[in-house]
Amino acid sequence: MALHALCFATILLTRKYTNIQIVLFCTLSGIALLSERINKLGAKHWRLFSSEQYFDSYGLFIMVILSGPMMVNCLILVIIWLIEAGQLLIKTKRRQLLHLKDESQTETDKKDKTE
């Protein structure tokens, strides 16, 4: 649980640092992708670190404990990126409209001077 809380805190603290978030996203996705292998290793060596066998053949335990929260964190990252992309699109469109307005104002001023 501490790992997932740390990942979530890192996501929130690095909202403005896209490169760090990309590395975090790739790391979380990679670990979630490898969860099947982690489950197999856990099933094979569970006696070394546990008193009960939690690692079933379906991988439910590793999915609930490891992959599920990581995918939620990845979803939060994607939502943050979509919001950021929307804000950038709005800023770009506003600047484009201001630029068009300035150009039309300049053309109007030139026409007035020639007349």
C-alpha cells in the first residue's frame, strides 16, 4: 500500500513535469505487464516470505494487490495528460484567433491609409 501511495503522491507532485510522468507511466505499465511472471515466481517461492500460498493460477492476488492500483495510477496519469492537452489546445486556438484579429486589423489600417 505504501508503494501505491508513494506513486500517487509522485503523480500529484509532478503534474507539471511531463518527462518524469512518462518515466513513471512506463515503469508502472511495465511492472503491471510483468505481473504474470511475478505471480509465477511468487507461487514458486511463496514459502520464503509467507506462511500461506496467495498466488493462485489465475493471478487474482497479484492483480488486486499490485496491478490494479498501478493501472489506476496510470489512468490518473492519462487523465492529467488529457486535461493538459485540452488546455494547450485552448491556448493555441486563442493565440491563433488573436493573430488573425491582429492581421485583419493591420489590413484594415492599411486600406484606410491608402484611401
